[in-house]
Amino acid sequence: MIPSFVLAFFLLELFGTCRATCYYPDGTTTDPIGVPCNQVVGVDGPCCRTTFSDACEANGLCYNSVQGYWFRDECTDPTWKSPNCHKICLDGTTGGNSSSSAKLTSCPTDGSFCCGAIDPTVCCSSSSRIFLSANSSSTSSSTSQSPTSSSTSTSSTSQPRLE
């Protein structure tokens, strides 16, 4: 007979290694590079590519401290209908892509973002800036909105730099 602590350890190891699958907006899987930011079972949310130094941030985006860029990466909902999935920068004409991650530029004056890697001064004067609320996927592209983006890091290894 197997002692109960051995069985408990085995079950913990077996189920502790299971994780949600991450998907791009077009429904293709990103495994094994996408890692869910939210570790709550049954709650869909953003994923980041931690193997590429991306860190999950409170605003639902990923920040790569090596490259110094923000990204809209993947989501654990394959349909992207979850309110926790940022449905931004999906179109190639706006610097986005629905079949991969999308790079974003931050506007340091108001915490907004623009799709693509562009000059921050161009982003700050753009009428299509995106405002993100911390811990949610609510967005606005109106320049009259007050900034609600947060640069508080949820990772102990990376603090976003809004310059």
C-alpha cells in the first residue's frame, strides 16, 4: 500500500504542472511559449512569453525589459471573448497582428498606448491612443479620456519603464 503522503505528493506534482493553453487572437496556440498571467482556475486572461523576458503587468499587457517594449501577447480564451483579453492591435494597418503578439508604444505623458513600435511623440499626438485600465481589459481610444493605465509591475523581475 502507498503511504498517503506519497500519493498526495504525486498528485500535487501531476496537477501542479498542468496549466492553461495560450492563444493568439486568431485562435492559434502559442504553446509552449505562452504562460498564463492569471493562475486562477476557470478564469481566462492574458498570457506573456516569459521565456523571452516578457513580464505580466497589472494593465494586462506584457513588458519586455530586455527590449524595452510593451506587447499585447496571448490569452487563455481561444475565442478571445473573455473581457480579460485585450482585443487591441489586431489589424496590420494599425501595427497589430491577430496571429502573433503586437508591439505597443507607450505615451509617457498620459499612460496611453499606440499599436506598433513608433516614436513616443508621434504616439502622444495620435488620436487613436489606447487607454487601459489596470487589472481589466477595458479600453478607450478617445484622447479626451483620463489616463488610467498603471505601471505597477506584477513581476518581481521587471519594472516597466515609461520614459
